[in-house]
Amino acid sequence: MFTTFRVISHHTRLKCFNLLRTITSSKQIKIDVEIKKLNDRKEFVKALDLFDKQKHQTTQTDRIVIQVLKACTQLGYLERGLIIHKNLSDSSLNNSYIQTTLIHFYMQCGRVNDAQRVFDSSKNKTLIHYGAMMKGLIKNNMAEKAIELFSKITNPDEIQLCLLFSSCAHVRTKQALDFGENVWSQISSIHHGNKYILTSAFDMFVKCGDLSNAENVFAKKNRTLKDYGQMMKCYNEHSLPMKTLDLYAKMKTESIRADAIIFLLLIDACGQLGIESRFTAYGLNGMGHDAIELFSKIPNPDETGLCLLFNSCAQVQTKQALDFGEKVWSQMSSIHQRNKYILTSAFDMFVKCGDLPNAENVFAKIKRVVIDYGQMMKCYNEHSMPMKTIDLYVKMKAEGIEPNSIIFLLLIDACGQLGIESRFTAYGLNGMGHDAIELFSKIPNPDETGLCLLFNSCAQVQTKQALDFGEKVWSQMSSIHHGNKYILTSAFDMFVKCGDLENAENVFAKIKRVVIDYGQMMKCYNEHSMPMKTIDLYAKMKTESIRADAIIFLLLIDACGQLGIESRCRSIVNQIPSTMLNDLKLQNALIHMWVSILRKSKKVFEQTDQPDPVTYNSMINSYGLNGMGRTAVELYHRMPFKMIDEKTYTCILNACSHSGLVDEARTIFSTIQIKNKWIYTSMIDCLSRLFLFDEAKQLIEEYERQQSPCLPMYTSLLSGARNRHDASLARQTVHRIQELFQNADESLVATSILFTNTLASAGELEEASQIRWNMSQSGTRKQIGLSWTEFNGQIVQFHVQDRSHPRTSELYDELDRLEKELIEHGHKFDASWITRPLMADETVESVLNSHSERLALAYNFIQRPVPSRIQIVKNLRICGDCHGAIKLISKFRRCEIIVRDANRIHHFSDGKCSCNDHF
């Protein structure tokens, strides 16, 4: 009895110890997070106050120390930072994050020698160490030493390169320029496309007076007002005033507004010119009358002179100014009449001076943007021509130009000038789709504009009734209207936005396609889970010599993400121009696309210059799907607090769910102030996967005290019951779903299928068969399980018991071999994953062995040479028997197998799976 008591006592003490350790650990994490939140909000004094209150109650972890040092750095609290440094343990002193934080702290406080000592003490110097030192040396006016330090770095990244170029710009010696230019010439093309590196290199070349390189980098940059100012200053310093004026003209075409500094640089440039300098200065500084008067004295005006004249006439807006400008326009050479800058200035003059015929002629020639459409519409309204304004709006949409608030104001003005149909037109143009559709039936003979507005209204509303009405009007239209390009464009937009794929394809084949049409059609295919059609459409687009833009590549990346085949992903990425790869939306999409190949997702993430919440969420989600929940949690804690949103919480809780990290999920869930239905669902899913059903039910009850019931929460509970073969819980859950969600037809189908699978797995095949029979009688169909794989560039798709492939006999021979090998290696085929009665000629082995993923696997094994790495994508969740079998196959066939199913990504190798059987 005494022994028993000691055992119980020891067990109790152990539990208490573990509990206390958990509480302490949780408390430390909370303090760390709270201090970080205060730092992110720049409340540094409060951060230190919180640390002071808690430091005797908790262990000072490295994370807490880092946050406290950051607060000291921002406040300049040298003495306090010195005390913290002095009290650090050997372990903390060897922490690279603490070392770099200390370097930054000392550099900000002007203690360069102390920073150097920390740097020298580091045994494993990283790029972050070098970056912190270089940044500090530049701050302390020791840029030469920063350049010297850079030469010791083997593979510098973006940060070190930016700091080097910044150092060279500070030093401004020939030696510094030569060194910087040498590094610039040797860096990779990826770095040459990095916007931060470009900005730093440009600054270096400008400040060091290297005009040639400055021009080259300027041409590559996403230019800002400051860049134009630097380039102009460089031109002026090299006595190239006309280049400064040319740059001003270019700057205007890019809609960059000049400030006082730009005008000072222009006046400086004018001062270097000869006869024309005063005219240029007048034209640039709003002295229109003087500029016009002086223009006649210029013998052979160039592009800049003509632009300035027309701008001056547009300022003055008198009949004399217009007559003079029109005369110059009519006498210009054909070369000048095709010059885009001159055309833009002339159009502005004719519009502002009210010369409608000339404005229309020039408008037809220019490359139109939204501001040009606005000017032309205003001109029509002022000439009482409202229908021309509306026609122009239709044309504008056909060109894929997005209207702004000014356009809609001009349209409303035009509608006010119309007669009977003005209300319908106004409704259609101003987003009142329901009213426009209702009013359309009262118009006896709708014309092109009316039909366009109807289809646009249906596209706005996007209901079945709107689509049916629009489709009916479309089918009854005359053949003339069916050939009208504006009507075709509007109808196409309607069918795409209402999800009518068949009609969208038919209209797409008829229209004169531009890039925006291809984008809409691709989006439609992606939404219908038809990624190969999107990729095929891209091939067709290339044959029509239509150049893809960033939106097209985003849609292609989305399609590749759905398809999940590495070679197709790689092929598309290789076709994206390097300049686009710096686009944040593309980078975020690439992180998601490469989810099956985590190293590539991580590489994109690390190369993203300014990650936003989507960037972090995508990376956290990628870790989660690959079973790397702890890494996802680490990234979540490193994420800036201000970036964390509702999607972040959903992603991190899902990551915890996929890795069985229920304690981490509980801790994160408890810190979330406002929880939406997806956050609750993710937490319920995490609990249900570990069969913590009582706690999951409590959360559902908690949510429903404030909100309407949410079906996905019950689906998560039902999925947990399926994994546990718990038919009783499944019945309770299904009964509750039927009570609460009677109108959710499609979702109830999925619920019924999951329920029948649960019954079958629990051995209650008769009841499962009855439910299935009832579903078939009602016309309900189960989603077919499909798997696809690729070999030598060819994608092959299989369904269960598929015998359609030309090499079917070889496939099934291979499946027989695999079956024998599995049995030899101890695999026991699990009949609980068969959810229907067996036919007379079937066995448990033959049914399970003909699942689509195994057919895809066998297809790879009959190839020569057999691939050492096999990738399979499945549209449904992998079954437990296939999961166990593929683990064994990866071991005895000595290959890596990646299966991406509807829930996650499984990496099989040497008899193990990355999910640790937590699926």
C-alpha cells in the first residue's frame, strides 16, 4: 500500500510540475507577445514598464530580452541596455538575434567600439550581423568602414547590397564608385530587378556622377518624383539642359506632378539654354500669354516647344490662342502629329478651348487613358451631346479602362440631358442593377446602348433570375446585335460574372479578344476548377500575339496552384518577366502555388521586399499544409502585430490543427479579441481531430449564444467522428445539421456522404447503403474521386477502377505486384475504408488497390526509367488504407512520393509521412 501511495504521489507531483511548467511557459509567451505589441505600437516606455513589473515573476527568455533591448534602442536608454547586456547568460550571448539586437543598440547610441566587440565575439556570423554593422557604421559617418566590411561577405543579400550602395553614395570617391559599379555589374538578374537595390544603386550613380549607369538604372526603376529630381539634377550638372526638359515631358506623361524643386531644376536648365530659355520658362510656369507671344520667334520648335505652346493655349483659352494653336497644329510635320507627347498636349488644348472636331480627331489618334475619356465626355456634355458621352463609356469599358468617380458624374450629367430612357440609363450606369433590369422590359425597341446596359446590370446583380433574364434577351436578339462588338463584350461580361460557363465560351469565341477578355475567361475556368483550360487558353493567347500582363500571370499561377504539378508551375514561372516578379501580389500568389515544394515557397517569402499580411498568411498556411505546425507558430510570433488579421488567426489555427498542436492552438485562440466564424471553425477542427469532442461542442455553444449556427463547425465535428469511427456522435451531429440547415442543399449532400462513410467505417454497412440508395433516388451524386500525375510533360488523370488508359493491362499488373509486396511487408488492407457492399467478383484488396491515387502511383512505376520522385494530386481526401500503403511503398520501392489531397500535403519517404498520421 505504501508503494502504491508513493507511485500515486510521484505521479501527482509530476503532473503538477508539468502543469506549472505549462503555465509558466504560457505566461512567458504572453509577456513576450505583449511587449512586442507595445513596441510595434511605438509605446516603448510602456514596454519597459511591463517588463519591470513581470521580471521577478518570469524567466527572462531570449525573446523578452530582444524586445526590451529594442525598446532601449528606440528610447536611447544606454545605461539600461548596458545592465541588460552585462546580466546576459552565455547561452543568450551566443544567440545570433540577441547579438544583432545589441549591435543595433550600441550603434544607435553611438558606441561603435562596443558594437564592434559584440560583432567580433560572434562565432557564427550571419548576413544579419553584417547588415547591422554596416547600417550602424553609415549612421555614425563611417561609410568607408562599411564598404571595407562588405568586401568580407561571401554571398550578400538585398540588405547588404543596398547598404553598400548607400555607403558609396555617402563617400562619393572614385574608389567607392569603382567598387560599387563592380559589385553592380556582378549581381544576379533577380537583384537587378529588386526595387530597393535599384533605388540604392541609382542614388549611388547619381551622387557619384556616373551618368551612363544612372540612366540605365533610371530606365529600369518604378520612378517617383524624387527619382526625376535626382536625374534632372544630374543632367544639369553635366550641362545637358535639354535632357532635363525632355525628362519633364516624360514625367508629365507618367502623371507625376512637379513640385517646387522640379521647377527650380527646370529654370536652371532654361538658364543653360540659348534663345528659347525664356519661352520654356514661361510655358512651364503658367505664363501662357508670354509663352505664346515668344513662340513665333523660335525658328524650328522641337517636341518640347510644341508641347509647351499647346499647354499655354490650353491655359489661356481665348479664341486668339486657339486659332494660333490650331494654325501651328495644321502646319506641323506628320512626324510631330504622331508624337504621343505632342498629341496629348494638343488634345488638352482643343478640349479646353472647346474645339470639338479637332478634339475628336486627336482623341482617335492618342493612346487613351481614363483622364482622356473624362475630358472627351465633358466636351460632349458641354456641346449637349449626351448619347455620345454614353457611347464613349461603352467604348471605354470595351477597352478595359476602369471608370472613376469623375466618369460617373459625367454620365449622370449626360443622363439628365436624355428623354424617356434616361432613368434606365442612369440606373444601369450607377450600379442600380435590379432597377435597371425591371425598367428594361418597358423599353419597346432597345438599341445597342440599352442592351449593353442591361447585360452590365445583370453582371452587377449576379442572381439566377438576372442571368435567366439576360440569357433570354440574348437568345432573342437579332443577328445584327449578335455581331455588335460592344454588345458581345457586355454579354460576355454578364455570362462570366454569373458563372454561365457554356455561354461565356460561346461568346468568347465570337468577340475580338483583348487581354482583359482572356483574363475574364481564365478567371471563370479557375472558379470552375478547370486549371488546364486556363493553361490551354494561355497557349492560345500567345498564338494570337496578345501579351500577358500581371493579372494574366496571377490567374495562371492560381491555375497552377490548383493543378499542383511542379513542371507546369515551373514552366509558367519561367515565362513571367523578371520586372513583374517584384510585384507583391505575384509574390504572394507564388508562395501559395509552390505549397507542395516548401523550399520554393520559403525562397519567395524570404525574397519579398515588403511582405504584407497576405505574404505572412500564405507562408503560415504553406507550413501548416506541409505538417510544419511548429515552424508556422514561430513565424506567427515573428509577424508584426499590426499585420495580424482574421485570416492570420485562421491560418495559424489550421496549421496547429494539421500538426496536432492543440495546446498552442488554445493559447493563440485565448488571445484573440474578436473571433469570427472561421476562427471558431478552425479551433473546433483542431479539437475534433484529437477527439476532444466535449470541448469542441462547448465552443459551438459559445459561438451560437451570440451568432447564427455555422455549418462548417458541425462538419468539422462530423469529420472527427468519421476518424474515430463514432457512429453515435455522427448521428447526433447529422440530426443537428438537419434541424439547423434545411435549405443548405449542396452542403447537406457533403454531410450525407461523410455520414455514410462514418457508418461504413463503423461496420454499419446496411444503414450506409440505405442512405446511399435514398441519395441516388433523389438524384444526388457523390463527387468522383480523381487523381492526376505527370510524366515527361504529359498529365494523366485517373478515377477509381479506371480502365480507360491505353496501358491499362500494364497498370493493373503493376497494382497486383504492389499488392503482393504490400502483403509481404506486413500491410493489412483496411476494409473500414470501403463504404459500399462488395460485388461478387471483388475483394477488399482489389477495391482498395484500384483507388485513383494508387492507379496514378502505378502509372509512374511502369515508366522507364522509374522516377525517384513522384507527385500526385487528388481532389478528395486520401483514404487511411492508401495512406498506410503509400508509406510502405515509399520504403520498399525507395522513392519519394508527394500526395496533395483536398486537406493537406503528404510527403512520403522511407516508410514515413510528413503528417505523422495526423490527417
